[in-house]
Amino acid sequence: MVKLSVRDLAIRYGATTALEGVNFDIHENEIFGIIGPANAGKTSFLKAVNRMDMFNSEMKVDGSITFNGIDISKVRNVYGLRRRIGVVF
């Protein structure tokens, strides 16, 4: 069962693109880690998953992220979402 699905994700800060064309699925009971060099978009991705883009008016997220089949951009209770998705910076 797919727990987290990312499709055509693009993250921009004004004219600067942090991520573009990201697609993958994370299945139930799968451990997923993100590694990479500085300024590769790791933190931006984690912020997008936890809907923390609302704290930065310059951050624009395009594409779709679904958790348990629900589009996270349509979730009204973001605090409930954040309790369900563990993120470590």
C-alpha cells in the first residue's frame, strides 16, 4: 500500500527553483531517507510534505503530494497531518 505519493513536484522561491520533476512512492512500512549536498532541496521537500510552505510567502509548491490517498494541499487540519508524518530536520 502506498502511504506517500509525490507527482510532478516543483518547489520555487521566487525565480529560484529548488526542486523540479520529483516523482516517487513510499510504501507502508518502508523506511525512507533523504541525503544529498547542501542546497539540493532536501529541507524544501520536507517543508512541502508538512505544509510548512504556509510560513514562507516566497515558497511556491506545484504538483501533488498524497498521504494515504488524500491530497495534502486539501487537508484542513495541518496539525493533525503533521502528527501523522514524522519529519526530522
